[in-house]
Amino acid sequence: MPIYEYRCESCAEKFEVLTRFAERDRAQVCPTCESTKTRVLVSSFAVTGSSESFASDFAGESTGGGCCGGACGSCGSSPN
Ligand SMILES: [Zn+2]
């Protein structure tokens, strides 16, 4: 899940929320003043330290059989 940065309209505090893309535009509760007048700041993927664990999880899943699952020919699964 991507992390989005929000800004609170009430106290101008910035905070980050780990949420789904579909819920990106939903107002989040400000952790400082608990206002729901918040606005998402970034639309791109925000990289933080915690995202590294996601990357390694994906890598572990996709390296099941060869470098690319046999679609490139260089991993020994060529029909020739
Ligand atoms: Zn606030």
C-alpha cells in the first residue's frame, strides 16, 4: 500500500497515512487536532523506510521459477 501525505486545514499539520489508492481522496483524521478537514498532498508514490519491506516481499514472490518465469528465453525455458 502506498503512503500518502495529507495536510490538515485546521492546524496546518502534515501527516502521512498508509491507505489504498481508492481511498486516497477520502478525508483522513488529523492526528494532531482530530479534524477531518484534511487534504491529500501528493499523488505519486511516497517512498519511506517502511516501503523496503514491501519490495522484498514482492521480490520473494516473483522469483519462483527463473528470472522472469520463462518468458524471456534466457532462463532455460526456451522452446528451442
Ligand atoms: Zn489538525
